[in-house]
Amino acid sequence: MKFLKRLFGICETPMPGDPQSWSVQNGSVHIDLTRMPELMVPGSGVRLEGRGIDPRLLVFHGDDGQYHAIANRCTHMGRRIDTIAGSNTIQCCSVSKSTFTYDGQPVGGAAKKPVKTYPVTRDGEALTVSLSNQG
Ligand code: FES
């Protein structure tokens, strides 16, 4: 089943269950962690898509305890990227399994170019992803 998901490029990472857990204003994505249990544990992540953001984002809680945001398009053929808990890396959901560091650098698989990263700041239970300042 996992192979079939990879073949069709079906990722493991969910969209947020609570649509009110995030919003887009003034070139930034605002996330209310109290409404987004998907980001609770290190190694977890959510897909943020729509609402005028381009490119779509993968926001994740890294194994390093920090929150990160990247453009959720693999630089090989554009498929979505998943977190890989316990590996300090993220990985494309396709069969070629391009793997990237948290700062977007390719370290395995077919992709040879980095994925875009975006700065994430935390203030209490609020995260802000700045889309205008590429990290
Ligand atoms: S699209 Fe990501 S490895 Fe091919």
C-alpha cells in the first residue's frame, strides 16, 4: 500500500483538522497552536494549501524541537513532502524519495536543487510564517 501511495504521489501529511487554526494576512501565515494538534509532537507536520498562498506549504515541528516551513513542492517533479520522524530530514512522497534537510538542502533521492524555506517565529502559542522573506 505504501508503494502504491508513493507511485501516485499521495502524501502522509494531513491538512489541519480545524480550518480556523490558521489564516493568511499581510504576507504571513498565522497559526494558532492551541487549535492545531497536528503539530504537537516533534516529527509532525501539516500541509497548508489554498487561501491564496503560493506555493503550498509544509509546516512542521522538527526533531530539533523547532518549527519550520518549506515550499511543499519537491524540486524533482513537484510532489508533496512529508516529515520523517526521528530522522532530522523530510522526504518527498514519491517513489524517488528525495530527502532534504530542515533548511531545504537535498541529501538523497532524485532532487538536486534545494526547496525554498520560510522563516517561522513563535510567540507563545502563535506561529508566524513570513512568506515575503525567503529563508
Ligand atoms: S517528485 Fe520528489 S523525488 Fe520525484
